[in-house]
Amino acid sequence: MSPEQARIGARVKVRESGLLPEWRGLTGRIIGRWGYPEYLALDVRLEDGRSQLFWHHELEDTPAPSFLPPRECP
């Protein structure tokens, strides 16, 4: 993820090349930014409620889930 993409509220996913295997593939939202654009750390609220700091290069942008309309009742 580039520093320009790393904005508060953006959905992100931890890259498969992340340092800790237990974090790889987890998704969440950016809730804070720390540091300079070339050395940017991001505070991410994961979907399970935990928050964790990541370097911007450890994350990738994730598109928002598409809206599914309600099913018709017969």
C-alpha cells in the first residue's frame, strides 16, 4: 500500500509477506496514521476487534464488499 492510499477509514489486508504468519491475510480498517509518508506506520482495527500497528508496506488496499440486495420472498 502506498502512503497516498493509506487514509483513515480505508479497508486493508495484511500482505502474505508480513512478518508474523498469524497476521497474514487479516483484514480491517485504518484508524490512525503515524510518522512521515516515506516511513509511515498505520494503526489498523482488525475485524475481530483488535488493533495493531503495521508499516504501510505490510498492507494492501482491499475493495469494500459489494452490496448484495435482499432476496425476494416468495
